[in-house]
Amino acid sequence: MHSSSSAFEAASPPLAVAPAEAARLAGVGRTTLYAALSSGALPSLKLGRRRLIKLDALRAWLDGHAR
């Protein structure tokens, strides 16, 4: 059976998420996440008015806090 690329895209995880979703995924509060964004410890990008955090950057930020 032939699978379409749109079916693949629908099943693929996102590459980046909004700050509220990033906080939820990381298990931290939004205030903590926004403090990391403000300090530059957690990089993000802006697309228009929307701020996004790449999941790779979120993982790296969390790994940097692992004990």
C-alpha cells in the first residue's frame, strides 16, 4: 500500500513548540521557562509574532541541568 507524505507529516512529532507546551513537556513552570528564554539559556526563534522553541534546544537545556 502506498502511504502519502501528508500521512507521514501528521504522524511526525513537531520540530518546535510554543513556550507553554515546552514548559509542559519539560515539567517546569512557565515562569521558569520564560526566565531561561530571557537569560538566553534556552534559545528560541520568532516567526512573526509567534515564539517557538526547538525540541532539540529544549532537550539540550534540560541535559545541561541534569545532575
